[in-house]
Amino acid sequence: MAVILILPGSPVIAAFDPVLDPDVVSPPPDSIRVVVRDGGELQKALAVAAPGQVIELADGVYDAGTYFAVRKVSGTAEAPLIIRAQHQGRAEISGGSWFYVEDSSYVVIEGLLFTTVDTDNNFAVRLHRTHHSRVTRNSFALVENPANLSSRHWVYVGGTGADHNRIDHNYFEGKRRIGNFVSINGDNVQVGQYNRIDHNLFRDARSVNANGMEAIRIGTSDVSRSYAYTIIEYNLFAQCNGDAEIISVKSAGNHIRYNTFWECEGTLTLRHGNDNQVYGNYFLGNGKPLTGGVRVYGKGHAVYNNHFERLEGTGWRSALTLGSADVENQETILNYWRVEEVLVAFNTFVDNRSSIAIAPDANQPFAPKKAVIANNLIVSSLPEPLVSVGKPAEIIWIGNMVYTRGRSSSAGTYIGINLKPEEARLVDPQLQWSVAGVHFPGAGSPVIDAAELSYSSVIDTVIYTDIEGKSRHAHPDVGAFEYAGYPLLRGPLTEEEVGPNAPSVAAFSLSAPAVYITKADLHGTYYERTGWWGPLILEVETVTTGELDQDVLISVSVNDSRKEGEIRRTATGGRAEFRLNQGELGDGEHILTITAAAGGHMDTARLHLRIGNIHFSNLTNYAYVKGRVPLDVAVGIPPDQLQSVQVMLDDELIYDNVVAPSVLAVDTLPLAEGRHRLQAVATSIYGAQAVRSVDIEVDNKWEIVDNLQPPLDWGFFGLGIMERTLATVKWPGWLHQTERPEDFFGDADRLTPQSDAEVFLIWDTPRLTEALITLYSKDAAVVGQVECAVSADGSTWHDLPYQVVVAERSANGWMKLNLAATVPVPEVVEHFRLSMTGSGETYAGDTPGEKPQVGQVVLHGWY
């Protein structure tokens, strides 16, 4: 078998188009300018619109109650029709209005804000039977109702000849209803061809638990055998969670490249169609559930030079899924097509819950066949196997490199499949962490020059570039990144690089003069709950490319709540260290901006910086405390930069000094039970404040509940008799009663005197406040034989008066008596004594079972 793939390359190399190709559209010098100020004027202008016009929308809201129509305008590359805002984002298409462009060419819609309301059959922009047109630098925030289950696409390209259109540098946010942000369609036979979707920001699509909310869909099942040649490149997909398919490809010959997928709950899915290519993309899950990578069905696809990191999806949401099919030869269009002659090569997988899943749906009959998995780097420290196999498949493994950090090296156990060394070598790739937030191999990594090219005898393919677009060596590296003396320079896309305000960016090249920030590491003390504490060192490294040999000026600025960019540091050279958090930063969230500039070239990196310069080291929020509580107040501001440290308890100042307290405690005994707030505030000489509050639950009450259970005989184990009462002293002469609990209101554990002699029980009860005793008797006069007493030293006892209430009476003559005693001065009490005397004159019966009996004893006090 020999499958020839042209890699990477665009499907068609066309001549430069002055309307479609520049990052920013420039009207021809002889254009006719028409200014409109409301929806009515816009409708009139569009009714007579002609090639060579620029219709400018003044700032304001445009709502005609229906769509704005552009029909049969045959623009050209030299004379387009441009419809644009006078000021980007300040002309709003609202209400029931949107743009319908039909049977036209070279129509540009630019710089508008769309907030069209949620009604049936309205879009934002629909290009119907329209070619060589452009939707650029707009913002789409349409109003949608999740309860509306009909489909609504925001930008729709369809109809016969819907070719060579470009949708670029737009901002799409807030999908709440079934439908796509962008949908590329055609007629019933052929999908639209040679369309481009690039440099857009797609963000925040939320699932309504129904199919059909992909961010982008190319084609439908009906036209899935036709070739679209769509290019989807340099887009940022952020939390596009509307559908299990972030992008749904239902056509052939498409290129999806150089995009970044950030925390998206789904996969880029090659659902129908053949000969698609997916390369140069970043799939970053950040440990969020259901995040996935690429899912493949069909024939002749190539998935290469992609980076998958910290994706949590499993099964068909794995980082890479080669699905199982229910039809073998693509004989029906609605089924899952068999994976066949697919190349998966030069990808990097790092810490994914499931890196590669093969035929995860074992119930489908047709597993992948004639597929090649070659020269991929798969690394993980997670417990799950790197590869899962639902059913046997015909796959050739060549030249892969795997590493299971911190685990055994037994291949079958942790890789998930038994592979020979030539199929997957087990070796530490020595990955480094980049300022872009992903791992890559640096100098000295064993991945360098380690790829095996023998797979080309199976699939006739040459992959010339890496994830950055750099040329690969004659003997290339394993994984997505080709080391060429530089660290990773073109990382995942940021929001600044896409959308309406993105600047023009030249193609990446090591020969082009440029400066790059390659490291931005913080060193110091970090707490998960509160952030960075104390002085920090920011380590910055840069590199230059091309002929740029000037010194690099490195600048660091930190915004805080007082003034944007107030904290600044500068240094010259390729490497610098900056000391931060020396008292100049207040607590809270900050944006740390690093800029490197040389010879008119600049690179910027941003870090989120959370500062928490004061905390209670020994207390957590809502901690239960009692008695005297020491306060360990840790202040991160250097002592020579401190102006004051204050500690408040319920807004009452309990400490105020210029230094952090070395010894400080709170006596909680005088405090009311329940919640109280401690707050510590440190102020630096620069006026920056560190503030930490913690709520504490004062719980100074103790309780003893003694059910007077009988002892256990552990003599069999050599342990003797084990008492189960909680009393510290149990005077001889007590008899445990456990029979007939039904006569004692369910109480199966009771004590009664064996004779007429006095017997007593003593409990240790510091700061006793009350005693509650349950007594059973057939004669209420028995209370005269019960005494309660308290003592401070265990020697001198004082009677404790009590009150008696008859709680219940049984049919057989027993009464349940509740005795309650309150201690007038708890501070002097350390012990409580319960005594009973056995004068037979007060007993209703003369057998132990008929004598008064003590049930539960409950004691309350303060710590």
C-alpha cells in the first residue's frame, strides 16, 4: 500500500488576492464612500450597492427589523463592495437584523458588532451562492435562548458556488442554542470549496444537552464524499463546550492547522470524509473534565505535529481516538466510517488521562486497519495506561517514544499495550517547561534525531516541518517539536493574537529577525490557598533570531489595584533576574507583563500573579477552637519595609505594632459560642496592604454522655474486666441491670444499689455547668435518696440542688424521672458525684430488680 499525502501545504496555491489575503482590507484609492447612520439608511444604500463602494456605518445601533440584503453585487479584487464600521465595534447590528449576501462576489463585512436577537431563521451573516467574500474583524455576541431547540448558525456559508470565502479575525462568544458559530455548507451535491477560517477567537459555548453545537462544521453527511479544501488555521477555541465535537469535519481534503484548543470539552472530529490533515495544533485541557483532542473516522487522514497536554477525556474523548465503525466500506453516509490508511505521526502527548484510544467502542464491528502510529512522544505521570484498546486493530507502531514518570517500566502494564522496542522505546525525554505553558524537549533530549523513517514504506509520506513550521532535519526528532538550537518559540495562541484587534503577524521563521521570551519563572514561597508569600525572584530569558544581534531590553511591569503598571523594572541582556514583592505589591490578583525588545522587534509574556503576604499559619477557615488559642501571624513583607501590623478580633484591635507579633494568643473563654472573625492587616512603607481574614468557630463546651454500660470481660484475651462507664470512680456496690428494657422505656443499661449502703459515681468535670440524670423508680419518694455534689479538689464536697420532673409512666408501675442540676459557679468545679443510699423503706420491692435504677447521665461544662 502506498498513500501519497502532500504535507503540510495548502490544498491550492493561488495568486495574491488584495481583498482576501491581507490581514487588513484596504479600499482601492478610487472607492466611492457612502456613510449611513441608521438601519433605514443602510437598507437604502445596500439596495443600490455596487462594486467599488465603501459603505461606512457611523457609530450607533442598526435595527431594521429584518435582514440587510446584498444581492447580485459582482465585485472584483480591484473593485470590492466593503461594508464596514467607521470605528471598529461601535456600529451595532441589533434586534432582528443581520446580513444576507446572495449571488455576489467580493463583498466585505468588517468591524461590526452583532447582537441580533434570538428568533427563528435569523443568522448574523449568511453568504448564499456567494464567493470571494470576507467577514473580518467583527464581534459576534448574539442573544440566544437555550430553550429554543431549533438550529441557528451565526455565520453560514452555503449554496452552489460558495467558494473562496474568508472568515477571519472575528470574535465569537456566548453560544447558547443549537447551531454553529461558523458553518460551511454547499448544495446537495458539493460542499463549498477553498474557504478559509483563520485568526478568530471562539469562546464560551455551553451545552444544551443536544447534538449540533459544534463551534465549526465543514459539510454535512449528504456532501461528505465531496472535497472542501477548507483551511482552518490560527484560531483560538476557548471553552467551546457546546458539543462533543468542537469542530465537525464532514467533507474531504481539509487542513486544520496551527490552532489552539483551550479547555474545550470535546474533540476535533473527522466525522465523515477522507484525506483530511490535522497538524500543528495545541490541545490544552488544564486538567478540566471531558477535554479531548482528535477523533478520527474515515480513510487517508494524517494527524501529525500536534501537542496534547493535560486532557482529561477518556474513550472517544481521548487525546487521540481512532474510532471503531459500523460500516466497512463507507457504503452509507450516516454511519461511522472505518478508520483506514491513517497516519498518526510526530505528535507529543503529555500527562493526558488517555493519550491514545483505539476502537474504544468495542460494540462496533470494524476496528481500524492499515493505520500507522509513528514517532510520537507519549509521556505521563498519571496512573492510567498511555494507550487503551477496545478491540484488536491492524496498526503498525514504529519509532514511538514513551515514558511513564514515577512508575515501573514494564511496558504492557503502564503503556497499555505490549509493544516491541522498535515500536515504542521506553526512555525519559527530559522535557522542559516553556513560558507558553507547555512541555518541550530541550538540548540533550534523547528525542533528538531519534525518529524512525521506515514507516514510509507503508504510507508514502514525508513530513517536512514541525509544530512551529520549522524544517525538520534529514534525521528528524521524535514528537511535534524539532530542536534546532532554540527552545520552543511559537507556542499556543493567546487572545492578543486573534480576534478583531490582533496585529498583523509575519510567518514564523528562525531566519527572520525577532526576539522571543523563552523563560519567565517565579521563585519563592507559594501557598495553594493564598498565593505567593514574601520576596520573589522572576527569572527571564530571551533569544533572538535572524541577524538581530542587539542587546535585549527586558521590562517587567505589574498592575495592582491602585494604578495600572505602577511597578516597573528594567534590565539589559538576554537574561535577567527581577526582585518582586518587596512590599510594593498588595494582596490579590495581579498581571505580570514581561516585554523583551530589540531592534524594533518585541515579544510579550503575561503571568497571573496572586499575592498573599499575610496569613494565620496555624488556623484554617471555620476551624473549631477552644480555650487559649495561639495566633501564628506570618507576614511576607520584609521587616524593613513594614509600616504596621494589626490584628483584629470581631473588629476590635488586639495587636498594633510595626513588627509582626512573635507571641500572640486569643482567650476564647470570654467569647460567645459560635463564629468570630480574625483579621490581620500588614501595611508596607509603600502603602501596599496584605489582608487575611479567617472565621473561627468558638466551641468551648464539652459534654459527657454516660449510658452506664456494663463492663466487658476480656479475660479470654488476658485483659481482664474492662469498664465501659465514663466515671473516673465507680464505688463497689453497684449492680448493672440489663433485663426487661421494655419496662424502662427502652433503656437496656442501668445501675442500681445492691444493698442499703451508700454508693456513688464520680466524674472529672472541669467547669461543670449542669448535670442531667435519668432515674427509674416505682415510688417518687426515691429522690430523697439521691444526692448530687461538686468538688474543686476531690476531697471537699458541696451539695448540688436539683429539680425533678416525672417524664413518663409505664403500665407496670415504673416512672421515668428527669433530675436536672445547675452549677452556680462553674469556675470552681472539677468533679461531680452522684450518690444513692439503699434504705429499704423507700423501695416498692425488696429484690434488686424492683429497686430504683439510674439510667443515662449527661454532664455539660466549659473548657
